[in-house]
Amino acid sequence: MKQLEPGQPAPFGAHLRDNGVNFCLYSAHAEKVELCLFDETGSEQHLPLNARTGNLWHGFLPGAKAGQRYGYRVYGPFDPKKGHRFNPKKVLIDPSARAIDGVLLDNARFTGGVDAPDDRDSAVVAPKSVVVAGKFDWEEDKPPATPWGNTVIYEAHVRGLTRQHPHIPAALRGTYAGLAHPVMLEYLQHLGVTAIELLPVQHHADEPRLPRLGLTNYWGYNVLAPCAVDPRYASGLGGVSALSEFKSAVKALHQAGIEVILDVVFNHSAELAIDGPFISFRGIDNASWYWLNEDGSDNNMTGCGNSLRLVDEEVIAWTLDCLRYWVRECHVDGFRFDLATLLGRTPEFTAQSPLFEAINQDPVLSQVKLIAEPWDIGTGGYQLGNFPAPFAEWNDVWRDEMRQFWLHGDISIGKFAGRVAASADKFDPTQRAPYASINMLTAHDGFTLRDVVSFNDKHNQANGEENRDGHNENFSQNHGEEGLEASADVLQQRRLSQRALLATLFLSQGTPMLLAGDEHGNSQLGNNNAYCQDNPLTWLNWENADESLTAYVCALIALRRKIPALTQNRWWQDDSGDVQWLNQQGQSMSIGDWEHGPQQWLQIRLSQRWLLIVNASLHDVDLQLPPGNWQPVAPFNSVLFDEEPRRVMEGSQWRAAAKTLCVLQDVTPQSR
């Protein structure tokens, strides 16, 4: 009969030590905790965790090894009005598990009970936590440590990125190994991106209703185990574990000079609403892990049924431990936090929340890239610009106003200039640097860029919600015909709009983020909420890639690297030579120029020798250029027009074509 020794109250989870495994679990209100061991036949052995230090329950199991399957049964009161929902009939996943064996099924045994405890035992169906050995040969791996000013982010899904790639072996498509295949590494290098931001790779579950509709959770934001790599993206070739395959992918990306940023979910869990799966936090200590209302019900500030309560010392320590694991053990270079307002809730949002303070003081986490999605659906949930340094933030105002400017003409030239200048009105220049504005045209949540210029309305019928889901306000523009098929004139207008938007993305101050596939015209057929579509609708269509558009994006990213004003990561000053805002006559913009009604054209001189010619109007505009020997940048403009670059006209004038952003370079020797 196995027996537990007292062990240590740190770290969280199950960790191999000399001749055994140390287990540690946080629960403030539990009365008893049992470690449950499962063998290959499914037989279960219960071992009480009798050692307790504060709110940490712990024990050491001599002789235990990697591969041991385990879970917890936690005893305490079932008192919904006080938020307590303990039910030892349910086997619970370790929140710090490094691997999970099994799938969270749509099964009634996962019900914990709403008004009274459910007495059906869940052991036979519950996924099990697994003890993991962390050994991996990283060789001489070093993080690329790309400065923020040089960072270009590529947001992608592990499966969708390579699942249909014709030049990657079939067995590797859609996997961590496919992500690290030389074909993909060479593509990313050629494109010029410096970081890949991956949608969640943590072990996630399907919401129970999705399998009933024949669907699955594709995006992965319904996280079951925040520290476990999802095995569904592993090739399994050579018997390599999912964790080792993921680490190999990170190592290969680093060798290619590309950072890895993980999308992480610390705002809610896969337990969903109170009648959802009872599998982890809710049974460990519902009142400590989740935000609750006064009547004991969930305070659902995420729209997902529950909201994690990241304020108590132990929960903060657990969160930091999870994040440090991904950095230390998996060598990732940063995180994008889903619905990140929850990270600052106390329950009101504050930039001085205990978790933010802990992250800023952490010697590991304060040194990696941190990106916030600056909203949730709770009261005061929209917090763009209010996160503390060193956080950067997804800038949805940049997205919406740039779409409005180029596609609808109803945003002033002044607002356009403000977005080009890293949205200093949103990010306090005394507290933040320009990198804090993550500029994006699109992201996984919403239309792809091609769909932005092809659909006025969302088309989400395949999601099984009668097209009620997804955003209704997309600021998209189909240019006169709904859908991908259109007349030659409409297709040309869409082509120009795509290129103008992309040029604005990469030639604005701040950190550009490109959605994977936008560089070659990928479409989701107008579905702007494809979270449940794990099929060719969301997998990138490489066979029909628009290679001319890809070449255009490559040229843009290469051009961005040449312009100091875009890479030096300091706020522009008009008298510093970083930027000059010029009117139609090539002179500095006056207050009157900025206030000149519906004007939709502008000249922006960057670092003295680069000139952006912006014309979002519906007609050509003749502009007087500032002094200098201005020549069109090639291949930038030739890629745009598929013809010889437009030439400077007599008298140093330039005819700016409608709906275009062009770039000129001063080639006089003194400007070098």
C-alpha cells in the first residue's frame, strides 16, 4: 500500500524529485483532500494529503515516476449561497498539470450539482492529470530577443497554418512539427515577420453543445489545463510526446530568428456555467478560484460562464508559476492575454492590481513580451490604453478607424494621423512607449482581410446559431457586390483597398500584427466568428494563394525596417526629423488644414527621406512634393499597380491615384 510523506508546499502541481513525486494543491476552504492514483486498468487508489501549510495541501509519494496518472477528490461543504460546491464524488484535474490523459466528454457524470450535490462518481470518465518528466535537449537555444521597435507579429493557429500546405509532408500538416518544418520556417523568414503569436496550445475542451452540432472548439479558448500542451496538435511520429514536439518547434523557430508568443487564457475555465463540467477549480474551491455574486452565483464577466478570481496571494502565485513554466521550460518569448481586463480586476479594474504588480516585479515575466486584449464584458470592461507598462495592447480603435478611413471615408485625416502615430491619445507617452499599440487590421476573431473588402454582412450560418453570433459592426465594404465572386472593376477596387490597408499597417508607428493568410488573400467565406470550424473554412488555402499580394507584404515589411521613425520606438516629435505632416502643397499642416472638412489626402515625411502619399478619396489628387529628389520606391509601387511606378510629374508634382498609399524616397546624396 502506497503512503504519502509530508512533502513540500511548493511548487504547485506534481513534480519529480529524487525517488518520487511531490504534489501540491491550493484550496482555502477544503476540509480534506485525497490524491487519487490511477493505474493502466483504471483502478483507483486514494491517498489523503494530510500535510497542510496555510492553504496549500501537499505530499510526497516515494517511488512515483513520470507517467503516473492522478487526480484529486476534495471534501468540504456544499453550500451554494456561500459559493461552496465541494463534491468528492468528482475526480478533479490538477490546475497545474503538465499533461492530461483523456477527453472532457459531454457526459452527465461531469455534473457537480446545482442546488444539491450530484452523487454520480466521475472517475470512469474524468480526464486524468499526468506526471511529466521535463528533460529536453535545448542545445544552445537562445531567445531572439527582438526589440519591440523591430517586432512584426504573425498571428496563427497551429493546425490551420499548415493543415493544407502542399509542400509539408502530410503526416506533419497541422502539427507542432509542421509549424517547425523548413518550408514554413523559410516562408516566415521570407515574409519578414519576427514573432509568431499562436492561438492557445494549452489543453482545451469542447463546450458540451458543440459536439451535438457536429462542431468542435477550433480556436482553443476553452482551456482545461493552462500548463499542459494540447496533444491534438502533435504528430506522434517517433513516439515523441506532444510537449517535446512543441519544444522542438520553439527551438526551430528560434534558430530561424522568430520569437514565439502564446495566447493564454486566465480569465475563465472550461467549467463554464454552474451547470457545466465539474472538473477542476469549481470542485477544488469554487469561492476562491471564481468571482462570485453575493448570492453565491457566478459573476460572469467573460461571457463564458465563469470568471477567474486572480487576487488572492496563492492564486496569483499559481498564475505566475504557470506563466514561468512556459518561459523557463518551453522557452516561449511572451504572452497575449485573452480578455485581459480580468487580470486587473479587484473586482474593479485597476492598473495597480495585485497580479499586475506581481508580474512587473517578477524577474522572468517582466522581461518577456506581454500583450493584453484590453477588454472583457463586465462593468468597466473596456480598458484600452489603461494597462501598466510593460504591457502592449491590441488596439481595436486602430483597426476600426483605419477600416472606416479607407473603406468608408468617414474618419478625418486628423484621426488617421493619430493612429499612424501609434495612438498617442490612447497610450500616455509619459508612461508607455509606442510599441504598446498593437496595430491590427484583422485577427482570428472577425473577418479576414479579404473578407473585410468582400462582405458587408457576416455569414456565420455554419456555426449553428442562426447567424446571431459574431460582431455586427465590422466596418467592412464589399465594394458593391457581396461575396468573393465579383466583376473585374469591383475586384480591382478590392485589390487596391487591401493594399492601402496593408501599407498603413506596416508604415504606421507601433507594433504591426498580421493575421496569417491575409498576406495571400485567405478567406473564411464571410464567417467572422469561426471559433467552431476546424475544417477547410479556417485552414489556410495555400493552393490558391495570391502570390502578388504576398510579394507586396514582403516589400512592405522590408521597407518598414529601413525607416528609423518606424523602428526606433520613441514618440515622434515634429522638430526631431522623425515626422512631418504635409498638406497638398507640400507644406507643414496648419490647424486649418487639419480641420479642413472631408479632406482625405495627406503627405507624411518620415526620417527626412521617406514620403508616404495618402489618398483615400474617390478621385486622383495632384500634390506638390516637398523639396528633394523624390523617386518611387520599387518594387513597392510596381507591386501595387502591376505596371511601371508612377513618375514624378513636371514641377515636382505627384498625381496620387484614388484609394492608394504610395511611397517615395529622396535619393539626393545629402539626404543619406
